[in-house]
Amino acid sequence: MYIILKRGIMSYRGITTKTLENGANNIYVRFKHLGRTYPVKNFTRLFGSKTEKQAYDKLQEIKVLISSGTNPFLNTPHTLNDIWDKRFERKVKNREWTNNTVKNYKYFYEAHIRNTIGHKKLDKIIYEDLLKVIDKLADRQGGTKNTFKRLMRPLFEEAIKNGIIQENVINKLETQKEGSDKNISLKTSKSSLSILRKLYNAIPQYKVLKKHQDPEIRMFLYMVILTAHRKGELMKLKKENVVMEEKKIISPASITKTKEDYHFPIPKECLSYIDNIESGLLFPTIAVGSTYEMFQRLIRLTDIKFYNEKSLSIHDTRRLMLNTMITNCKIDGMLADACLSHKQRGVVQHYLSFSYKDIKKSYKKFWKKIR
């Protein structure tokens, strides 16, 4: 290959620029080396070359690799799985995602995407393929489906820049409304207390799929049912947040929704498990993405019947606890609200506060009803 001058502009034999319909320029290279003629390669797509000069320089590197017996095209990412793995590795290496995000995104991709559409090339993925994933998430809340869009969108946007595709098919998916029906009575005829009792009594029957997660998963479920603490915060709690002498946890402001420290008692069912943890996270192997199915498996161990194929989410346990505390335990509504770490609103927030003693006493009444 040699450089030629065309109308005063430097040109390279075998290297051409093609402008796609979306206006993006792609550099194509056809070359011969060591007696073999290679098919046309899109250097913009494969190596990010943006000019013919960059493609020419890259080609010289490729020829050196070929001469040394290395196939420079072998590990070029083509499928969605290839591209995701490369991006995931980069994000982890550069610490652009928190440890919790890494764990949750990894679980989500492996559980819902890798074996569904991950084997396909991006330019072969169509809207109907995306619906296959959405169908898998049909019984999930809107936030889970939005996670799918959030993970996929940057991969497709990058592919557009590199000329692999011309439109982001992910944008055809509707953004889902997050959250669930707040009124438990619209989902089932069972009372809040009855639901909590059934869930509580089903935990010992819960069969953990991976032995190394037993008793971690059961303890997590006890904490969900008996404290109604937000799952995201539970999963960020560390042994350093535990005061074993007082059998309580101090959830730090850095992880609470209210941005304030929150003290709550530890259920007796979890004391031994927590005491035996030396340091680090209380629930180190559980991914947020796995908690939905975990909770649904627990529900299936009960005889709770639902209307129109509805179900409960972990977040619903907060409503269940609030209803039970007020209705069955006769606890003041504001105090019950404080047990959920809800911030008081209006003038009340400046004058009314409850002590840890009040909160602990309320929890004990609540636990007595459940057990």
C-alpha cells in the first residue's frame, strides 16, 4: 500500500471513506499482506478510526501483528455479549460504578439479557428482540424494565457513533411508570397482619438455591418482614453499623433516604447471624436485582391469593407494617411513620420527634403480633 495525492488531498490506496445515512463517516480498508487478500474491514467500527490517516496507521500495526502470527480481528467485539463484557470490564477497571452497581448490573444482565438476545450482533437486534426481554420482565415493576433500557441505551448510542447501526432501537421502548399499587386491598383480600404472618412463617421453608447463601437469604427476608427497612439500605449495611451490646443498627445518613442517621432494633431471629459477621456488608452476596424473584418465591410458599394476577413487592412490606402497627398494635400513626424512617412534614417536623426507646417499644409490639 502506498500514499497517493488526489486533488491536493492525501489519499491511501485501499482506504475509503463512506458517509452513512445518519451523516456518520466510516473508514473502510481493503488490503493484502503476506500473499493473502483480506476482505473489506470497517476500521471505524472495529478500531474507532475517524480519519483515513488513523486507519492507515492502524493498518501498519495490524500487519505487524499478522506477521507475528496474531489474528488482530479475532477478539473484536461483535455480539451484544461481547460489547457488554468489554464495557462492563472498563467500567469496573476505571471504578466508574460503585460496588453495589457492579453487582446489581452484573446480575441483571446475566439473568435477563445474556441468554435472550446477547448472542446477536447489534445491527441484527430488532424491536421484536427487545420485546423478548420485556416479556421476561412482564410481572416486574416498571423500574426493572427501565433498568433494561438504562443498560442498553449507551451500547446502542456508541454503535451509532461508530457507524455499526443507524438508529437506537432501544428508544422505541416506552419508559415505564415506576412503583406499584399503594392500596394492598386492591391486590388481595388478606389483611396486612395476616399477610405478614404467612410470610414470616414461610421463611423457614424457603429453600436457598446456592448453599453458600444460607442463612444470608433467610436473614435478609426476616429483616425485610420484621423491620420493613428499604431493601437498598439493608444491602448497604455493614457490621460497623451494628451495636451488638444494644442489639440495634444505626443506619448511617450516607445510605438513608432522609439523609439522617436512623436507629432500629435487630430482630432476635437475626442476632446470631449478624454477631458472627466479622466485618463488611451484612448481606454481601445478594444483588438488588435478585430480590424480586426471591420475594416472589417466598410468597409462593404461602396460600395468599391475589386479584388479577397481582402480587406484592418488598416495598409493600412497609405499607403492611404501617397498617399493622396502627390497626392491630394501636400505635400512634406518626410514631409508626417514624419506625419506617419517614421524615415528618410541615410544622410537625420542627417540634415532634420520637426517641429510640419509643421506636424499640413499637417494634416489640409489632413483632409480638407477627410471631
